[in-house]
Amino acid sequence: MTFEGEAFISYAHLDDQPLIEGKQGWIANFHRVLQIRLGQLLGKEPHIWRDPKLQGNDFFADTLVERLQKVAALVAVLSPRYVKSDWTLRELSEFCRAAELSAGMRIGQRSRVFKILKTAVPVERHPPQLQGLLGYEFFKVDPDTGAIRELDLMFGAEAQTEFLKKVDDVARDLCALVEAIERGDAAAPAGKPGVYLAEATRDLADARDSIRRDLLDHAHSVMPPESIPATQSGLEAYVRAQLSRCTMSIHLIGRNYGAVPEEWVESLPEIQYRLAAERARERNFTCLVWIPPGLQVQNERQRQFIERLRADPCEQEGMDVLEAPLENLRTLIYTRLNPPAPRPVAVLPASRRAQIYFIHDQRDQDEVAPWRDYLFEQGFEVPTPIFEGDEAEIREDHEANLQNCDAVLVYYGAGNECWLRRKLREIGKTAGYGRTQPMSGIGVVLAAPASPQKQLFRTHEATIIPQFDGFSPDSLRPFLGQVRGFREQQAGG
């Protein structure tokens, strides 16, 4: 497949009228920046075409139809005027007709039509060919007043920065389409797992765009490539199909509950999470949920949804809920997508003291002192969790302790069972942190406050050590003997 140009910009000429006399209009600025950025990404001068002269009463020339047949993509700039213009709708129809007769409307998972939302237009007013496509929103909605403001270079430094970021998104996706065409196989670059980036509510649109941009920079395929169908018959099947092509899903959860598709009772974010949790029951899939720290939620349904999110991971493998700065989510994404290769661990010399990583909830810092002191007096090094500092540093220290310790002892006191199960799952993931040798022991101290749920707790993953009446060395000795015996066996081997 060969084309004479990378893209044709279809727009209503009313939208290119400059707001300030003597300055360029919105379309002209968009065209100029897209041309420059796409050229930088491709490493060559691109051909992006638009007709600045045609008016609504001009003759729709055969030369225009012929030109539409020779471009790789159509960039449609939607606005209230665009959806009313016979001329722009004709351009769109002619391109779609020509595309179906040549390479088709899609190259792999990539659409050859790019929907640019210059301002907000209700989806039901979009041309039928565009209703299923994800759009690039070049406007902001004030979360308090609902006022809509376009991103225009004339509106100050902040609007200019956001405008340039959005054009960069378009340029990157257009570059990927052009490169897929040039490869001739329409295939995505091999070796990078696909990531399902769930649709989010508008209050997290910027955060979602940032994560999407970062994933694309790292050459990951980002799903879904188009808008999720809002019909009862197709929605679940579509999301499941997209999830099946990925090894990870990312869900950004904000203060709003989100739109509820027709004939559904759940919001779109909740539906996507439910289906991802279903997918996470399979092997080799990670579901990451991010909640901004200190989030204030007024909507009751959203509050209940977030509470379920906080509780669900205690029952699900492959799931993590993170309430931390966005940068910490970024770090976790790439830790999960690119786990460190296991490093050979030499047999430890007998002179090195055994380490028992003593895990406890922050609320139990004072209560654990007798256990911690006793373990130290018995000759063990006793690292414990840190609770203050940068979230990424805290997680890194936790994973390093799990990688290097000989055994783990978990103090089940103030934490609930979800907290305990989450810690046991993290212990089970030590191979992902670079650990290659088995642990000599995993123990769980059942401590006060006693509860029926705690007294009935059972697991095959760890040794249960009941100590509801306070510290007692007698019940700890079998566990410590197991740790010493394993270490002596290693040293002897």
C-alpha cells in the first residue's frame, strides 16, 4: 500500500477564522504543529493537505475525490459547524468509500480516520462513521461550573501547553499508522505486551492521557482502539475481547461515578473493572487500580464502588489497588510489565546472620516490640517495614526485604484479613522481585484483638502462631527452629 500523502484535514472553514485579526486561525495552527511534529517522529517531511480556499457553495471537484483516495488518513475536526456542513460530510463519506475500496478503514487495530473534537459535540450528533471512534478532545470542562473552553494558542500559556500535548498525541498515533502501512504487514511491533487502559471519568482525563502517552512512548499497544459500544448486546463481548489481547489493565478511579450505558445499572468504569477482575483470575494478567490520594467523593454510588475496590484485592490474585501520586502508578506499571530478571543468589556464608522480615501494620508499631526484641536476642536480623517517606521508596524497601530475607513473620493484629491476605500474596510474588531461593519459613502471628474471624483463620501458605494473650516465646520456637534448620542445611550443602 502506497499513498501520496499522510493525511487530509477535513474541517469547516468557519472554524479557521482567527479570533484576533492578523493571527492564524485554529485550523491553520493545528495543521502547522501537526506537520512539524509528525515530521519529527517520522524523520522525514510529511504531506498533510487541506484546502484553505473551498467554500460551502463551491463545486465538489473530481480532483478533491481523487486526492482523498491518495491519503493514508483523514483528520476530521468536529465542531457544531462541521456536523451541519454538507461539504465536510461529503469529504468524510468520499474518504470512507475510497478507503473501503483500497486498504480498508483499518490497518490492524488502527483506524484511518482521526476524530478531533475542537469543541464539545454530543455523540449522537457525530456522523455515523465517527460515532465508534475515540476522539481527541481539544477542550476542557470546568468540573465546578461545567463551562467548556477550547484549547487555543490564543488563550495563554496553560491552554497552549495542553494544545501542544494533544497535537502530539495525534501525531504519535498518525505516525504509528503510517509506519504500519510502510511495514506492509499492518502488524504492531513485536515483543511489547498490550495494555488495556480503561475509559475514565472526565476529572481524570488528563491523567489517563498522560499514562496513554507514556505507554505508547514505550511501544506498548493500548486498548481499546475505539469507543466502547454502549449497547447491552455488544459492550461486554467487546471489552472481554480487548482484555484478552492484553497482559494488564489499568483503571483510574476518580470522584465521579461515570456514565451508565443504556439498559445497564453499572457505570462504564465499574463494568470495565468487573470484567478485568474476571480476566485477572487467569494466569499472567495484572489489574492495576489507581485512586488519587486524598480523594473526596460526594456521590454515594462512587463511594460504595471505591470501598469495594479497596476490599476486592484481598480475594483476587494479580490485582493491586494503589492510592498514591500518579508517578508511583507509572513506576508500578513498568515494574509489572517488565519484572526484573531473576538474579543468581550465591549460597550465603554461615557467618551471615539469618534475616526474618517482621511485617506488621503501622498501628501495631508499639505492640510488636516484645516479638521484635526476642527475635533479635535470638541472633536474627529483624528488618521491619518503613512507613514514612516517598511511596515508591517504601515499596522498593519492602520488595528488597522480601528478596533478601531468609524468612517472613507477619503480625496479624490491628490489620484486617484483607490486609493479611494482601501481604501473603506479596510474599508469594517474590520471584518477580528477583528472588531465586525458597524461604525457610513463613509465619503468621495471630495477636490481639481477638475476633471470631481471626480465630478461624487458616492457610496452607504459612505457619499459624496463635498469641492472643500476648508475647510467648514457646509458640515461636518451632518456627525459629525451622528457620535455623533450613539455614544449616543450606550452609552444609
